[in-house]
Amino acid sequence: MTLLERFRRVRATTLELAGGLTAEDAQMQSMPDASPAKWHLAHTTWFFETFVAAKDRAYRPYDPSFAVLFNSYYESVGRQHIRAERGLLSRPSLEAVVDYRAQVEAEIVQRLEAGALDEGAQALLELGLHHEQQHQELLLTDIKHAFSRNPGLPAVFEAPPRASARAADLRYLEGPTGVVEIGARGQGFAFDNEGPRHRVHLEPYALASRAVTNGEFLEFVKAGGYREVGLWLSAAWARVREAGWTLPLYWREEDGAYFEFTLFGERPLELDAPVTHLSLFEADAYARWVGARLPTEFEWEAMATTREAAGLEAGHLLEDRKWHPRAGSPAVEGLLGLFGDSWEWTSSSYAPYPGFRPAAGAVGEYNGKFMVDQYVLRGGSIASARAHVRASYRNFFPSSSRWQFSGLRLARSA
């Protein structure tokens, strides 16, 4: 697929994901960590306008105020509107944002068709496509959080028939040990935080054959896991008490029955589906409860590397339009659901690899400056584009974050 074809496809997918939202839906910001759908539509366009179209001196910005309104965190580019107040932006309208997208897209398409983008501009365009795919996922998780705050519990998508697949029996598979190579292999796109490729030493370990299910995590809940201080890290226990956590995000209990809010609205909890919307704190506490641990990101990648191609085909990802994690992905060399359904927390702090250097210029702010107080997740989710996920991909969030499609796969030391 050509760069032009991929540009058109990625941009069309974002509009499709937001297509069922009203202007009022697209305006909502339910918490400071989330952004309105309208902002996601505009910010991804701002990226292409700022880093690709505006490099042409003849280009005239669609609206000069957008440079501030839709800049996220690029300090070297200029000022930004306050993140927690993005939901207060009633103007520009959703209609104007859609028009903004169309006009900037036309500028990029014209340059691509004319062969007017040099190698550097094409690399920035490629980065922008993967950036937009990240925001496709955020658009879905953010609107899900916003809808969950509505007492009517509305659905984003029409619900399909309930899944009937059963979770496979859990077993442990031994992973590669000794010196292994980690990081992007220089084949195709990768973010700068996926390199440089380097060697690490792995002691003997085993990785669970599938992710932890809702039913298994429910056992932890019923056993009083959220009340057992000995299972929790100090910061985690403080967060549990402060926030009053007793269940995963979006779960609800009524008269002994459990329900989960999904992109289809609220539904009875599917016991065999992978548990999701957990913080690192909850994932770590559960692992302790069952006498296991979270894998390191290096253990996870060592197991995933040889299974990447087949695993990406087998997993439930954005293109499959499932919209909720589910059991039933075929196993690849003994491991089920390694890619897709839900991100999997690791015990690894988000830190630079040996020899890491941020890219020159404003795009150097993309990843490097966030390498503190965050943990790495691996594998992708039902909201991750298939072409965007790979074995070396490093997602990262603060340890208390729960609104992403984040779950866990257990590991054990030999």
C-alpha cells in the first residue's frame, strides 16, 4: 500500500470511529486525562498541518488560533490550551473541525500526488499516521469514559450477540533465556522509544498462555482482594483508599450479580473475556494473590517476537470491529491473545534504552520527555490498528491509570 493510500485510509478510519457521535458527544471531556472526540479530530490534523503542510512557505494556516487550541504538549512549537479545559472549547464547532480536516488532507494529498514531499517530509507523514492511530484508540477510550458518566449508560456502538467462546485452560510456557536482543529491528516503522536495539539477559521464566479473565479476577474481588493490605504496594494501597476502589473500572455489582460498562452500554460481566481497565496497581496485586508476578517488558517481547506475524493475524484488533475484549483468539505457538484484546501491564518502568537519543527538533518531544513515573504495557488492544502494533511497541501510562483497555498476563520465575 502506498503512503498516499495509507494516509487516506487512516484519516477515513478516524472519521468512521467518530461517525456515530453527535456534536454534544464530541464536546465532552469527562476527566483531565481524557480529551473530547472533537479535540482528537482536530489535534491529529494539527500534527499534519504543523509538521508537514506548513513546511511549505506558501502554505497559509486554516486558522492561526488552532496553533494554540490543538497543540498538545510541543513546547518548542508554541503555546498550548490548558489540557484539562479542552472540553470548554465550544468553538470551533464540530462542523468546522471536520472542514479543517478536509482542507488539510487536500493539501497533503496534493503534495503526495505531485511528489513534492522529500524523504524527511515523508518520514514525518509516516510518524503522523501512527500518531493518528494512537489517537484513534484514545478517541474510543475517552468517549467510553465520558459515556460511563451518563446515568443512562448509552452505547457508542450497536451491541452484537454475546460472545460464546470459553477461555482456554491456563498454563505456563517457558521463554527464551540468557542473552536476547530487544527493540525495533529496523524493518518498517518504529517509534524512537523502541530503540536502539540492544541486548538484555533473561533468567529462566515462564509466561501464562493467556490473559487473566474477568472470572478469575472476580474471584480476587470476592476473596476481599481490595481489602487485603498485604497484596498492595504502598502507593497502590494509598490509591485504593483514596479513590475507594472495590472493583475494576466500569464494573458494577447488584444483588450478587456483576455488570460491566462497555462501548455497547452496560452488559452482564462476561466471565471468560480478558479482564480489562485495570491499573498497574490492581494487576500487580492480583498477580501477588495468585503467587505469580507481572512479566518484564523484555520477557514479554522475547516471547512475542517469534509469534508476531501470526499473532497479529489471530488477535482481536481495531480492524475486527469487536469493540470489547473477548475470549477465543486462536493460540499461536501455545500463546493465546498475545496481540490485541487488551494491553498487558509489565513490571518495567518506562525508561530509555541504552544509547537512546530523542529525535532532533520538536518531534523529539514525542516520547522521550515522558520517561518518568510510568510503566510499560505491551501487545495492543481491540482499539489498536493492526498495522500499528508490533512486538517491540512500548505503550506507557502512569501506574494508577485505568481508562485504557489494560489487563494482564501472568509470569513466573523458574
